Amino acid sequence: MDEIELRPAPWGDWVMICQCGHTEIRSAGSQGWQNFEVKPLPGSRYDITCLICRRRTERECFYRDMGRIRPDPS
């Protein structure tokens, strides 16, 4: 893995995993992330920054195809 990964969990939560080893689970009802910053970009893209190591990734939101919405910004 060479980027920050964002995945929907089967139980409805979101899981964020950074290459530095930091992992965070955010429940569907939570407001924002503790150690990641998520900024929506035009279209179906978003910018993710790990606040622990400052690694930054830009991703396309492909979860809409699975009937999921993209995660709320930080």
C-alpha cells in the first residue's frame, strides 16, 4: 500500500488506513475524523491527509456505485 486507503466496513462504518500504520474507524453517525482530514473536491473526488505523518492522497469516490455515499469532510 503506497497511499491512504478509505474503505466502507460491512457494518456501515468507514475505515481509514495510512501507510504510516495509523488506522481509524469512524461510525456512520460520527462527526468527522480524529486524525485524518478529508476535503471534498469537485466531482466525485476528495483529498485525504493523515494528521499523524502528513501523507496526502487524492481519491475518486467509487463507493457511490455500491450504493454508498462518500464520507463527510473532517
